[in-house]
Amino acid sequence: MKQPRPQTLEGVTSMYPEVEIVGLSLPVEVSDEGKIRVRDDLEGFLADRLIADAGRTCYQTNEKATAEKDLLLIKNMAKSGHTSVFEHANITIRIRGGSRSFTHQLVRHRHQAISQESQRYCDEGSFGFVIPPSIEEAGLEDLYKQKIQQAQQAYLLLQDKLNEAKKAGKLSKDRKTNEDARFILPNAVQSEIVITPNFTELRNMFVKRLTSHAQWEIFGVFEIILKKVVKISDVFDDINEYFQANGNLDTFKLVA
Ligand SMILES: Cc1cc2nc3c(=O)[nH]c(=O)nc-3n(C[C@H](O)[C@H](O)[C@H](O)COP(=O)(O)OP(=O)(O)OC[C@H]3O[C@@H](n4cnc5c(N)ncnc54)[C@H](O)[C@@H]3O)c2cc1C
């Protein structure tokens, strides 16, 4: 899937969106003094050990945990729908350079923590923006950039006028002018966001966003996320195998 090309009016910033895993639940030991040690002496994926050990609680088996046994247990839990166990692991992902259209879809997923760049507090005077592939394919880049530039000028003008009105005492001193100037901003504006879903929710998100019905940008971002998470966990193996074989998850059956 072709990735969107976020730009500023000065030019292409990079091949965004940039997706970075910045946090992950790991098995730890905490001493009485509160010192934390990540149990990195374990074989296999660490987040999976946390999940598998929680899963073993259900069956009270005394088996010695190994990477192979973790994998088998996780495969069985995914197959049988015993997926609440996957909720023991959370993942934190930072996404930079996606459009506000994309983030609006992303935040519809309810079982996740979200922190997003604020258009109330931040100055969007020199915003970056995303160019949809169809605009490039149709040769409409110049027109698109021109319209984006007009939106930027409108934002700056409103910002100035609102600030002037504030100075002149026509608006209360507490008024945040950016929060009203932003009403003129396009959906193409880039917006940085950090999300923390648990692994069960992330599985749900893949199944919704990696289908042929999904919008290209969110599809592209979840394709990148999938590539990254299969390197740190087996919880997404079934989804990844299906996706690699079919190019989408249109007919993937999620047992939940
Ligand atoms: C192709 C596509 C087109 C879309 N088009 C539109 C549109 O035109 N307009 C629009 O408004 N939205 C649209 N959406 C958004 C969609 O309706 C969902 O809001 C979004 O996909 C989040 O999915 P979800 O609610 O299943 O999942 P999440 O919020 O991620 O929840 C995960 C799962 O938890 C369960 N769950 C969560 N909350 C509840 C609850 N309160 N009660 C019972 N079960 C719950 C459900 O099983 C759910 O699937 C679209 C989504 C897609 C993928």
C-alpha cells in the first residue's frame, strides 16, 4: 500500500506517517525497595510471557514456562477466543505525520488511551499536511497545494484578527485564539498522536482497519504497525499469516 506523503508548504518533510513503538508491558520483579527489574533473562517474547503466565493461572498447571509453550498457549487462546488474557499486555505507539482524517478514525477505537497534539494550545500556523495518493495520480498536486495554502492563510488571518480583538478588549483575556482559528483548518493537517491499546484491542483494530473497505491511510498505518508487532509478540501471528497470504483481512474470522 502506498503511503501518504505529508508535506509542509515548503516541501516534503519525509515519508510519513512515522510509527514508533514507545512502550510495552513486560514481566518484571519489584523489590521491597521498589527497584524494578525487567525479567529479560527469559527466552522468547517478553510480553508474551506476561500473557502466557496470566493464562496459566486459569488452568493452574505446573508446567515450566518456555518460549515454545508460550507460543502454543497463545495460539490456542487466539483460536478458542480466550482473548481477554491478551489484555494483560499493553503497547504504546507514537504516530507522527498522519492526517487529522486518519486520527479521527483511529480514536473511534474505545479501548485505548489516547494523547493527541492539541489544536487549541498549539499554533498551527505552519502546519504539515498529507497529500492523498489520488491527488498525485490525477495530477492535481498544484491545485491541492494552492487550496492548502489558502487554508493556511485563512488560519493566519483569523489568528491575527482574533489576537487583535483580544488586545483591543473585545474578547476576554482568557480566550485561547488558536482554538477558534482552527475551525478553518483542513482534514489534511498532520497530527501527532500516542495510543495505548491492549493486545486484544489491537487485534480488533487490525481486523477493522486492514480490510479492502478501510481508508487507505489508516490501512497503511496498521500495515506498518502489524509489521512491527510481529517482531515482538506471537499474539498477532494468526492475523499476520492471513494478511500476508491475502493482502487484507476481509474474510478473517476473529474469535472474540
Ligand atoms: C470501513 C469502515 C467504515 C466506517 N464508516 C463509518 C461511518 O461512516 N461513520 C461512523 O460514524 N463510523 C464509521 N466507522 C467507524 C466504526 O463504526 C467504529 O466506530 C470503529 O470501527 C471502531 O470499531 P468498534 O466500535 O468495533 O471497536 P472498538 O471501539 O475498538 O471496540 C472493540 C470491540 O469491543 C466491543 N465493544 C466496544 N464498545 C462496546 C460497547 N459499548 N458495547 C458493546 N461492545 C462494545 C465491540 O465488539 C468492538 O468491536 C467505520 C469503520 C470502518 C472500519
